[in-house]
Amino acid sequence: MTFLARTACTVILIGLSAPSAWAAYVVDLTRVGANFVATGSGTIDLTDLHLATSFGQQAQISPVDGLILTGPATAQTDLYRGNINGPTSFGSEAGVSATSGSGDLVGVMGDSILLFVPHGYASGATLSDTATYSMGPSCDTQCVTPGVYKWSWGTGAHADSFTLDASGLSAVPELSTWVMMLAGFAGLGLAAWIKGGAVRSAARCIGS
């Protein structure tokens, strides 16, 4: 093995063995028909937070309160407080419970500065979950405003964050919008057909 190869291997091994100074939990929120589907994964460092209380909670979303809880329909949770900074809302919709979900119940509530983790969660352990919320086909970008929302806390090696990525959301077009779009496509098709007919007529004239 050459000197450069040995150096590269050493750097890679050091990088793999070094502890992360910034853990993170990320939830991706997408739209599937009339439903909003959240999928979360990552770890959470609780070192610089303190346990406030524990009680049974259900997965839900309330953008107007800056609240998203992903995971099973109901589960026992621990609520943590501390110097948590982030948005207090990410839309106008209020209080929609999950219709289904699985994994660990994890979440954040921006306007009350609360972090939710599974009861007895060991700081730094891996978490994952999913939840589906039925918010109806009329729920547009005002219900959940597309964007990336981040709550952070802790310092130094214990700095951490919870991120909600709703950047891929888009409004479901209203019926009138669909009608206008279809009319537009029909108009384009008709124009192309007429133009094609004119070209064919001209070709026949030239051929004759």
C-alpha cells in the first residue's frame, strides 16, 4: 500500500470513529392524494434539556401551533424543555390527528417550546417513525406552508436539531383550475391539428 493510500485510509477511519458534534432528527413531509405523510429518522441529544413531564400522547399535526408528532397513534412520551429555538408555526391548519403511524413517537411543539421523545428514551439512540394525516383535498399551501423548519438546542458537542422538511409540498389544484388546464391543453391540441391540416393542404397543392 502506498503512502497516499495509507493516509487516505487513516483519514477515513478517523472520520468514522469520531463522534458527531451535531446529531439531528429530520422529518420529511410529503403529500399523497388528500393525505400528508411524515417520515422521520435520526437521533436526539437530550443532554442540555430537562425532563418536564411524561404522559400518553397521540401522533398529530397542528401547523398553526408549530406542532408535529410522528409515529404510532398513541404512545407514552417524555416531554423535554430547555433553550429550544425555532419557528412557532408552519401553516394555518389546527389539530389533525394521525390516521395511522408506526415506529417511535417523536415531535416538537414550537409555540410551547417542547420536545417529545419515547418514554425512557436513551439520549443519542436511533429513532425512526412514520405517520399519515388526512387533511382533505381542499387543504392548500396555507394549511402547511412549504419550506424547511428547524428547531435547535444545546451547545458544543451536545448541539442538536429537529428539522421538518416540507419543501416538497404543493397545493392541490381546485376543480376550476383543472378545467382551465384541460381547456388549455385541448386548445393547444386543436391548434396543432389545424396547423397540421394546413401543412398537409399546402403539400397537396405543391404536389399537384
